[in-house]
Amino acid sequence: MHNPITSAHRRLEIAETGARAIEAGIVGQLMNHAPRLWGMAQKKAAEIVAEVAALPPMPPQLWQVSDVPGEFARFSAHKAAYGTLTAAIRDFNLCHSGSRRRVVFT
């Protein structure tokens, strides 16, 4: 006689076993590619540092304001700097994060 509860439990076990096998394969692939992935993250971090280093020197008053984006916009040489810094800190943090999410750089 067919027991639907036992049958469902068995299907769940099969699915969980399959999921563990897939996860183990993914971890194995990541470990095999870790040196290359690490190199890519290091290269991107170096690019971010170079991009920020290339920004013009910040006027001293920028360090003392509460409306940083507005203050940046007052200086023609710094209109794009705030956006560059915002993107740089996000990307730099992603380079150094230990999260398992997919990392996409802009």
C-alpha cells in the first residue's frame, strides 16, 4: 500500500541529498578558482584606490559639513567626486567582504 507521507518524506530526502551534492560541487569549484578570484578582487581594489587617488585635493571645508553632496557640488572640480567616492567605497567594501552574494562592479 502506498503511504503518501512516507513517499513525500523520501522525495524530500532525495532533494536534500541532491542539494548537498550540488553545494559541495560549487564549493569545490570556488576553492579551485580561489587564487584567480582573489587576484581579480585585488586588481579591482587597486583600480578603486587609483581612481580615488586621482581625484583633486579636497577643500578643507568639505570635512566639516553635514550636506556633503551639496558642498561637493559647489566646487566645479568636485562635482563628480562625490559620486566617484560613493561608488568607490561600495566597490571597495565588496572587494573585502566575506559574503556569499554575487559581486557586480560598475
